[in-house]
Amino acid sequence: MTVATKERKLTIARAMAEAIAQEMRIDDKVFVMGEDVGPLGGVFGNTRGLHDEFGSLRVRDTPISETAFMGAAVGAASDGMRPIVELMFVDFFGVCFDAIYNLMAKNTYFSGGETPVPVVLMTSTGGGYSDAGQHSQCLHATFAHLPGMKVVAPSNAYDAKGLMTAAIRDNNPVIFMFHKALQGMGWLGTEKDAIVHVPEEAYEVPIGKAAIVREGSDVTLVGITSGVHHSLKAARTLAERGISAEVLDLRSLVPLDRDTVLASVRKTGRLIVVDEDYQSYGMSAEIISSVVEQGVVLKAAPQRVAYPDIPIPFTPVMEQWALPNADKIIAAFEKMTNG
Amino acid sequence: MKPSKEQQLWMYEHMLISRYFEESIETIYMEGKTPAFNMAKGPIPGEMHLSNGQEPCAVGVCAHLTPSDVVTSTHRPHHVAIAKGVDLDRMTAEIFGKKTGLSGGRGGHMHIFDAAVNFSCSGIIAQGMGPAVGAALSRQMQNKDGVAVAFLGEGAANQGAFHETLNLAAVWKLPVVFVIEDNAWGISVSKSSSTAIERNDQRAAAYGMPGHFIPGNDPLAVFEVAGQAIERARRGEGPSLIEIETYRLAGHFMGDAEGYRPEGEKDALFAKDPIPKLRAHLEAQHGWTSSDDAALVARCHARVDAAIAFARESAFPAPEEALEKVFV
Ligand SMILES: Cc1ncc(C[n+]2csc(CCOP(=O)(O)OP(=O)(O)O)c2C)c(N)n1
Ligand SMILES: [Mg+2]
């Protein structure tokens, strides 16, 4: 009973804001900038309360000028500040990608490590609510593909707070991707399993460490953000049929915790990768080849449940059909065991 | 270049259609979204940016355009699409995600394409400007008639694309007109807190083109200024930049609590609603009567109601059609 009253459940949005506030209190170099991050508290709620506490010098609404403020984040970071910069939707990266992948991601290396770039770039991902293909993409792999940026993406509020704290304290650029459907904003629907207990005190979730969110022995389901929740649902259904699925939440794509994946697949002998990002040239290919190239003995060919290689359509009948879900994971498992 | 009575009535009619269209969409959008507001639900899911109050920008400019002229619009496109002559039935069906929609449901409200009247729009801020410049370039290179008009919000004037396209259009003397709908807000951020100068038409000077500012959200004034700029472009004398003071009578998108607006701002804007103002002008100057008005309003409503009925009655596409049209 006392346990229950101690439970303090937060949404990912609140957990992100709390982590940022705690770091801003202890480090006056940390500041936030982006569109509508000030008094509005962010379109997705992840800077709520910050403007009230820290004011408009440290929580800065920007013009709609991503090229300028993304480049500015790089310059400020290299001059001793620790900017947290928001790109409202990851889909907008097109107007500012040079600052991200040619500067933020490369300056550390090109300076021989002398000019680090401690930026946190937080950005929303994901679809499922009919916002069409300029506002619904995940694009994890696009960022993960280009060396020099760490890429993290939480599936629940506990990890969101810990990964944000770790990202702010990291001396490297960290892309922090939060999925809109997990954000806990009612207007985007709410994945209840993403709202979990979050300790009051600051803590880090190590970047580059996957979590085993459900143990099992028959098949390994690997996912990130929404893919973790689809996998957990599929695992529950499979359990009713006596099948034991292990679910891994990668949490970080860069660095990628291949060891945890390999250990799990060595145990289960079956692998399904679940990804809301585009199928080809993406996370699913990376995970499967990482397993295959280690010569892990598999009981069946690995499968992937990912977004088809099409722009994300508006109409819900098409979008819902194209998205990964628990049923598709179960179908993939059946294919592996019947084939 | 003053609008004739006929042109004024055309503008008024299209403002009425546009407003009633938005009001209808607003009502239908809320179906399935109460008591809990969830964007994914109802017959029109996703984001919805309404144009209530901004009709003068659309009609004052498009009154000078033919179907062969090119228009690019923004995430807030309905009023411009209606004034440009986009097929209303198929546009509505697209917003409902139906098979009969302009893009078979793939695009939705932020991606309305009607090649028959050279209209398109995009949800990425300022990114309609490059394509408008490209269409103008194509007309120039092919020696083909026609101009391009890019609509954008005042917030978009702070994007890199704005500055690059203005320079490119001017240096190549292209037949293009840039129209800024200044509704004073980019979501929750005011123009004054995000823009280094008061009026964006002043920026035209930096790119060697004429700049015009039109106060008062007045369709008659927009008609005059846009007419000059479009004629100039048609004569091959190059681009112009116009900033129109307009009013966003709706939230940024449906579901916006608008807590960032100063107290009383909304009421003041509604008091200046351009539709009753234009009606009063027609009554005073052109003997427009209440029975004329009732008949026109009824016609406009019937037109919109028919489009909505068409959309509602249309079937959804088959899910697998999602895989089609990636390439042609
Ligand atoms: C490149 C880019 N950045 C940010 C956004 C998110 N966004 C959508 S509408 C909007 C405000 C646009 O303001 P304005 O250009 O004035 O147009 P209005 O909404 O007022 O019509 C923003 C920031 C976007 N769609 N594209
Ligand atoms: Mg605006």
C-alpha cells in the first residue's frame, strides 16, 4: 500500500521537462531554444513550466528559422554553452540538416576532439493520427546512419527522464527523438504503458544500453519507441498461446547495444525487428545483419515488421494499414514457425 | 486598378464560400473528438488549420489569375484553393481521406494538389516558394504565358528559403509574386517577437524588387495592389513582394486553446471581420440588397453542402492503394 502512494507516474512530456529543469538548476550553461518552447511549453508539452521558472533568456522562442538556430546551437555549444534545441517535427530536418550532420556531427572529429559540441537536439517523431507524410515520419535511421551523433529514443517516461539527463550531461551531440503517440498529450491519443513511475531526483539512463523489458525464450522482439509497445502487446498475446517472447527496447540507436541483442537471440534462436521507420536501409536491416554476421545459429529466417517504403499517406485507412502493429508481429512469428 | 462591381461580387462570393466551408469543416472535424479531443478520431483526422478571416488575401490575389497561372500555398490552404478554382468536391473528399479525393486520400488537408488549375500546397514553412519560382522559370524558359504566386505566412519570412527565393526570382527577373498573409502569429509566437523589422515588404528592397504593404485586411485594396504586381510580372518586369495585414479568426489549428493571445484580441478581430465589411460596402456603393445577399448566401451554402455530401458519400480507398503512385 505504501508502494502505491509513492508511485509518481509521469508522461514522457513531463519527464523530459523535469529532467531539463533539474539540469538547468545546477548548470547555468544549459538553455533551451526552439519554436513555441517558451510560454506555450512546446507543442508537445516537453518544455512546460520552464519559461515560468527560467525566463525568456534561457528558454527562448525562436523565429521559424531552423537553419539559423540549429547552426547557432552548434556555435553556442562550442563556446561553452549547453544548448537544448528543439526541432518541432523531425520531418522539418530538411531545412537545417547541414548544421546537424555537417557541423554538429563532425566538428568534434574535425577538430581532433578539441571542439566538442554538447548539443541536445530534441525532436518529435511518429504517426498514426493522420498527419500525412511531412508530419509523421520517424527517420531514426537517417540520423543514426550519419556518424558523429548519438541517437536516443525512449519508450516510457522513466527512460525519457534518464536519457534526457544523460544527454544534457554528455559532451557529444545527442539526438533525442520522442514519439508523439507516447508523449502523453491527450490530443494525440495516449499509450498508457508509456506513463510510468519516475523518481523525483535526477538520474541517468546510460546512453547505448538496451533494456530487456520482458524476458522470454522462444523469440526475441527488438524495437524502439512505439515498436516496443507493439512488441509488448504481441508478447502478451503470444504468451496466451504458450509462446514466450523476449522484448528488447534498444533505447539508443547510436551507440547500438549489439551485445544485448546477440545474447537474447543466441538464447531464443528467433528474431523479429519492429520499426515504425521505413523498412529499407534502416534499423531492421542493421539489427538483422549484426546478428547474422556474428554467425548466431537461428531456428528461422529473421523477420521485420517495419513501415513500407512509401511516403506516409493521410487517409487513416491507408496509414493504419501500413503501420506496424501487434497482429503483424504475431503473423511474422507464425511465418517463422510454420515455414 | 479598381475592381468592377462584377469583380467585387466574385470576391464576396468566394469569401462566403470559403468561410462557410471552414465553418462546416470545423463542425465536422469535432465529430468523434468529444468529450476527449484526440486528433486521430472522427471523419476528418489529423491537424486542421482553418483560414477564417484570411479570405481577402486569397480573393484579392486570385481574382487576377487564370487556371493556367500557378499558385503554391501553405499548411493553411483552403481559402486560396477555393479562390484559385480547385475542384471543391474533390478537395473536400481529399480532406475526408476518400478515394474520390484529389489525391485519392494520400495527401489530405495540407497536401492539396489540383493540376487542372495549377494549385499545390505543402506543410513545410516557406517551402512553397521555391516551386513557385521554378514554375515562373519554366514559363520564362518555354516562353509560355502565365505567372506564379507563392502564398506564405509572415512567420515564413524568417526562413532561409524566403530570402534565397526572393533573390533568385529577382536576379532572373521571373514572373512571380510573393504574397505574405500577415496574421501576426506563427503558432504562439508573435510577429513582433520573431521578426527584426515591423513589415516584411521592406525586405523587398534588399532583393531589388517592389514591396507593398496592405493594411486593414481589405479585399478591395488587395485587389488593386496584387493586380499591379501580377501585371508587372506578366509584362516580364520581374517579381514583387506583397504583405497583407490579415486576421486569423481561428486558432493556429483545431484544438488550439489560444492562451497566448492578449485579452480582447479575438473580439477586436471579429469586430473587423472582412465579410460584413465587404457586404456593407456593396450595399453602400452598389445597391446590394438583403434579398440579393440572402440569395447569394444560399447559393454558396448549397455549393459547400454539396461538396461535403459528395465527400461523405464517397468510399474510402482500399488500404493497399497506399502502395500505388509512389512512382508513375
Ligand atoms: C520548416 C517548418 N518549421 C516549423 C513548422 C511548424 N509550423 C507549422 S505552422 C507554423 C507557424 C507558421 O506561421 P506563419 O508562417 O505565420 O503561418 P500561419 O500559421 O500564421 O498561417 C509552424 C512553426 C513547419 N511546418 N515547417
Ligand atoms: Mg502567421
